[in-house]
Amino acid sequence: MLSKEIIESHGFTDDEFERILKILGREPQIVELGIFSVMWSEHCSYKSSRIHLRKFPTKGDRVLQGPGENAGVIDLGDGLAAVFKMESHNHPSFIEPYQGAATGVGGILRDIFTMGARPVAILNSLRFGDIKLPRNRYLFSGVVSGIAGYGNCIGVPTVGGEIYFDEIYNNNILVNVFALGIVRKDMIFKGVASGVGNPVIYVGSKTGRDGIHGATMASDVFDETSEAKRPTVQVGDPFTEKLLLEACLEVMNKGLIIGIQDMGAAGLTSSSCEMAGRAGTGIDIHIDRTPVREAAMTPYEVMLSESQERMLIVTDPAKEKDVMDIFHKWDLDAVVIGEVTDTKKIRVINRGEIVADIPVESLTDEAPLYERSIAPPPYLEILHDLDMENLPVPPDLNNVLLTLLSSPNISSREWVFRQYDHMVRTDTVVMPGSDAAVIRIKGTNKGIAMTADCNSRYCFSDPHAGGAIAVAEAARNIVCAGGEPVGLTDCLNFGNPERPEIMWQFQQAIEGISAVCRKFNIPVISGNVSFYNETNDISIYPTPIIGMAGLIEDISRCMTHYFKKDGDIVILLGRNIEELGMSEYLREIHHKVRGVPPFLDLDLEKKVQELCLYGIRQCIIKSAHDTSEGGLAVALAECCIQAENKKNTGAVIELSDDIRVDALLFGETQSRIIITVSPERVKELEGVAVSMGTPVTVIGKVGGEKLVIRHKSAAVIDMSVDHMADAWRKAIPGYLGEEQ
Amino acid sequence: MKFAIIVFPGSNCDHDCYNIVKHVFGRPASFVWHKEIDLSQFDAVILPGGFSYGDYLRSGAIARLSPIMTAVREFAGRGGLVLGICNGFQILLEAGLLPGVMLRNKSLKFICKDVYLRVDNINTPFTLKYFENQVVKMPIAHAEGNYYVDSDTYSQLRKNNQIIFRYSGHNGEVDDDVNPNGSIGNVAGVCNDKGNVLGMMPHPERCGEKILGGTDGYTLFESIVYYVEKMKHK
């Protein structure tokens, strides 16, 4: 008989426990209770989100695998496919930043190579609290070291990403990792346990006591006691993962396996249940055969451990020995711990005694599903009210630009990406720092552009608009690199889903994302939901991160944002509008978080992107940069500041728009791209713009050593680019007390 | 000529070295698993970068005990060309095939970026296609590249022209400002006294194609190929 405390400590509601009694027709044993607990956790079951996630458009000509597998797959042509996904490791990274972030990288990489793909690139999206607080600096440095420690060791380049600081993340940081792999289309593997009687093989690291109930921990809010949850954080071993990667790809290339799944959240439990669930079979696990790191581990601990670098493989009995030989060559454990059955049950057997016997479907497809109540939050009306008339225009706009360039959210990320090996594999063509990272695909003429984007302040004010802008901006970044968006993955980070206003944010964001996906024909092929990002009743801003991949048919025509040559003409695609709501300028300069996000005109967005992509493919455009946080002035400054070791470029810009100057310079109006072209090709570009119906304006010329911006003939910005570059580069090391 | 690329558990620049040899230079290359013991059919051996044995204990400290290292030592002893890049350099140090040790970077951080190097000795099989004191750009990517030897050994290295590459500015100036990791004398690469074993922290295999933003590493492989195919047997 299980005590009330034990049942409660597993996080079940009364209804859920009743449901278990009904499924089993008896009291659960302790191992069964543990299995239900993790499989029905929010983290594994998506019980609050599943209903809403169905709204995403997931189909498309290039989609080879949509959501539901370890990762999504997009057809790249030439018999090749891209496998990608994004995942969160927020809760563990807050408790233990280095290992939390490291194992976040390890987990997403396994999702990619489980599909048969070799991982070729990593991006990450990070959110931290106020960088001026010591604890946040510790978390920031720890997470960056953890990502570096794991990614560098395993030899997959970290090629880009984004980082924002805001006090709303003081007690709930976000660590989202995107990974992409390349696979031959005919060599894609799936997590299925098919073929009754086939052996189930455990490979990889031994099982330890780390990470027990990690999935449950990630499905709860934080409070003062969260520090005590450190033992639920897993410890990563990138060296073993490297061996596992090579061994898995070797058995796959030799056609030796039927199904494979990594042991991520909820470890052996979820991998066995999901593999059996997808194949409509059952699995018997002889738990006492599992390789363990510590003596006297109980079946409960072994089933729930989230020790890293482990995989479950189903193969043909005739190929079992060959599989074993390859894993042993790589000095990895490989043990047959069970077999596929026709029982449709997951049975756990410890020294002949059955310690768990549960119908698989009750843990997967038939896990609880909630339609949580939804209500808009009460704060919106006050938040949306921005009194522009009483907002003074600062007298010294040079100083404003300098402040923005050295602000935590806009300044250079070199301190971060210099710690990441972003060149290993010799595929990185556009390095971190441009709008999107670009890698080549060896043996072809093609490349892939990748980006991760989300402005969570916009989402806080209007999650529908914020979600839509995240997709539009991601697509714009891909286009600025010369890519055509082909698919996206998401990582939806929200507060506590039991609160109606959080579910409202969630629902709105999904609708906003879906609307743009449909308009641009970009399918959602994989994703992840992280709820319960809440501490002491304070929720994070809704943060639906969009990870997007784009195809570049001719890698020689990929693009960067840097101004290239003196005399080139600077042209703005799109229009300037008087908007300042929820902008970085408003927050940094006026210390206000108010207003509505910029207006997104999807037709205009589409026309701007079409012209940009056309111009890059026709070699008319020589640089392309999207304007985002900090607006036009910051974007122009970023175009002028060249990569380290290269001489900066100046520009003279003339603007005549009839809007207030701070909004013109720093407003974050969407659907704008700054491009440059040689003087002799301006007419050609303008001609194409007219035929496409895309608004374009010649706004200036590259040259000199200063960035000069004139508004109606008056110089409003006039500053040395070297000076701006210096402030921009030294900001993050400065905040961390590491002056360079 | 035929290249061997040694694969230790945890090597991760092995494919990159293979790519430049095989696809950029069109020369045969083979991956050689660290448990093998024979290198007799090869003309040059590359110990690639990465994290052999996860850099556990100390970079290169476990890999030096791999069975293949006996063959590498014999191969070098017969005058064969051995190139250790990054972790490969660290393994050569641990194996005693090159003098010195590697400390953690002065910043205590992993550093990945392009740096300038001055080629201080072009009279080696690895550098004969560079010109005297040429300044080249190559990426580094390491956490333990802070090369150290005692002052006697350092003088010896200088006297014998064993210092092949030094971190420099883009005009070839060698000083603390352009030293990324704290290496003694800005040393980025050294060879043995016979000149047939080179260890270097920068990655020439990462800058051998225009599309990757630089081709200064191409020249190093070009030198090796030229030496083996045109000079060695004459």
C-alpha cells in the first residue's frame, strides 16, 4: 500500500491517481507510480499544450518528417535532407548552469543523430536576468561555458544564436538549443520497436543516480527550495557522446538496426514507451541487466534516471552480434536488456519478478490531455498605453546611439561566440554575428542558413503579434543571408499553464506563429514546450523562440550584413513608420516598457523579402541587414562595424521621412532591410522593385570613417565608426568586469 | 603520396584533415584507428585536432599511450613527416616527440578566432612554400594552447630554428598584445630538431579554401605534398 505522501510527492492530482487505478485495475507498484509520474508530466506528455499545437501548419512539399519523431526532416534535394529541432533546458540550467546547459546540447544532438543524421551545426537562444546582478553574471558565464564545453568537445560548431537580458528572467533563465544535421534521404531512422521477439539493446554510458525525476522537476514552478533540486540535474560527458555518435552512425550506415531512440527526459522509461507506442508493440525490460554506475540501484532509480549519453536500439537477432562489436570497438557498453513483445505493454522485470506492467498507450497517446482555461491578462490596457506626446526627444542622439550600441541586448556577442568552436567541420561560411549563420554542404553546391529569433517583450504586450513577428524576422534573417526559408522548429517557453492568462498567451502566440507560417508557406516540423517558467508567482515574458532553416541553392551567393565598398549605394527596402512601443530605445533611454509591438504588414513583409532574395541571387545586392532591436540607426552602425581585424567603413545617410526623429532612428518598425548595391546597378534594382511592388528608397552612400545620418538636412548622428565599434565590442566584457 | 590521419577516440578534426587532403589536394588519405600499429604504407601522418579521450586528465595525456603512438614514433624516427594540429600537437608534446608542455590559456577560456602568424622558418618540409617572414592568417580554437618550455630549452629552440610559427600582428610584429593565449615567445608551432615533426595550435586545415574565408593553410599542405613528391627522393 502506497502512502498518501508518496503519491503526492509524484505530483499527481487526485483525478490522475484515480485514472491510474482504473487503468491498472489495482494499486500501482512503486516503479509503476514513478513511470506514470514522468510519462504524465507536462514535460513528457504535453498535456496542456497538445490541443493547441495541432493548429501549427506542419505539411509542405519538402517535409519528410513532421512533429512526433525525435526531430523533423526537410528535403534539400540531391538525395539529402536536413534534420533539425530545438529544445529547452531551462530549469536544470538555472539550478546548475554549466551542466544544465551542457546536457541541453548533448540532448538535442542525440535527437539529431538518432534520426541517422550527422549533426553539423548548433545555435542557441539564451535569456538571462539583469546582467548587473552578480548571480546573473554567474549564470550567464556558466551557461556559455557549458555550451562551449560540450559542443567544442564533441566537435559540432556552434554557429550562432541570440541572447537577451531582462530582469523578468532573474529567477527563470532560458537555455534553448537548436541543432541541425544532414542525412541521406534513404538513411533516415526512426524510434520504433517493431518485430516481435527482436532484441532491445541498451548502449552508451552506464546508468547512475543523476537526473532522477528531472522531467518532473521541469514540470513545476520554482521557489526558495529549488536550489535543493540540484541532484535532479544530469551530468554531461561529451567524450562519451562523441563515441556514441560515431558508433551509432556506424551501425546505421551498415544497416544493422531497425529502430533507435535516445534516452532523454525520463530516460529508459520514455524511450522504451515511445518506441513501443510508435510501433504498436510492447517491450519487456530486464532491468537487472542494465549497466549501472553505482551498486544497489533500485529498479525505480534505473527506470527514472536521466543519466546522459544512452540509447536504446532494436535490431534483428541475426545482426545483434555485429551491433555489439561496433559499440565495443568504441569502448561503449552494449547489453541486450529486453525484447519486443506483442503485449502492447511495458513490463519491467527485476530478477524474475515483474515490478511494472502497464499498457503502453496509457502512457503515450492516452496520457491525460487538458483544455486549460484561457483568459486575457488584466495588465494589457495599462501596458498598451504609451503617451508619445509627453515623451521627450533626447537632445544628444549620438549619445543615445552609443548607449544602445553598448546596451546588454544590442552590444557585440563576441565574448560569447569566441568561446564556441564555430569553425570545426570546415563548413562555416558565414560566421556568428551576421543575420543568419551559413554552412555549406560538402559535395554539393548548396548551403543552409540558420537563425533563432524572438522578441519576448513584444510577446508580453501582444503574444499574437509577437509570435508573428518572431517568424517574420526569422524568415527575414534567412533571406538576408541569401536563403529561402524551408522549415521551422520552435521552443515555446511560458509560465504556469494552470494560470488562464498564461494559456491565453500560449494560444495567442501559436495563432500568430501559424498565421505567418501559412502566409510564407513555412512548415513547423518539430518543437518543444517548456511551461512552468515561474518563480514566486512571477512568470517570464512569453518567449516562443523560432529556429528556422533556409536553403541556399548556390553557396557562392550567400550574403553578409557588412558594408563592402566605399561608393556603394545604401538602399532601404520597406517603409519607416512612427512606432516606439516596446522598443529597446524606450527601455534603455526612457526606462519604459510600454506600448504595442510594431505593426506587421504581411504583404509588405513578403514583398521586401522577395526583392531581397532576388537581388542576392542575381548578385545585385552586396550586403543585406534586417533592422530589428535599436532600429535603423543601430542597423546602420552594425553594417559599418566590420569583423575584427578589418577596417571599419563609414556611411552618409539622408532621411526625409516626416516622423519624429527618435522614432525614425530607433523605432523598430518591421519589414525593413538595409542593402547596398554598386552605383551602376541602382536603376536595375529600382526597376525590379517597381515590378514587384516593393517600396525602396535610396538613403545614402558608403564611405568615410564616420556614420553620418541627416534628417531633413540636419545632422542627427555624426560619429566615428571606430568609436562606436569600440563601445559595442567592449560592452559585454565590461559588464562582466573583464575589460579587454 | 599517401596521408594517414590518426583517429583517437574524441578526435574531431579528422574529417576536416581528410577533406583538405583528399578533396582539395586530391591525394589519397586514410583514417587510421588508434589501435592500429602499422604506418609503413604512408608518406605523411597527421594527428588531428579534437578532444582525444575528452581531454580528461590532461590534453593528450591518455592518447599518447594508444598503440598507434609506437608506430608514430618509429615513423618519425625514420624521417617520416608528422604533423600534429591542436590536440595533435598536445599529443606530440605528451609523447615527448616535441619539447615543451601546454598550459591553459592565460584567459582560462576557450578561444576560437582568426589570428595572424609569422612564419619564422621556411626551411622545413611543412613551410617551404611560404616566403621568409610571411604573415599568414589562420584560426585557433583551443583552451590549452599556452605553450611553455624552460628558458634553456627556449634558447635551444631558437638556436636550432625550431620555432616555425609565432603569433603576430598583421605586419608581423611579435609582442604581448597579439599573443592570444600567453605562449612563451608567442610560439604557435614548433618542430623537432630534425625538422620532420611539426606541432602547431592553429588550424591550417580550416583555411585551405576560398569559401572558408582564407587560404593561408593551403600553403602548408602544398609544402608537404611538394616535399614528398618532388624533393624527398631526389
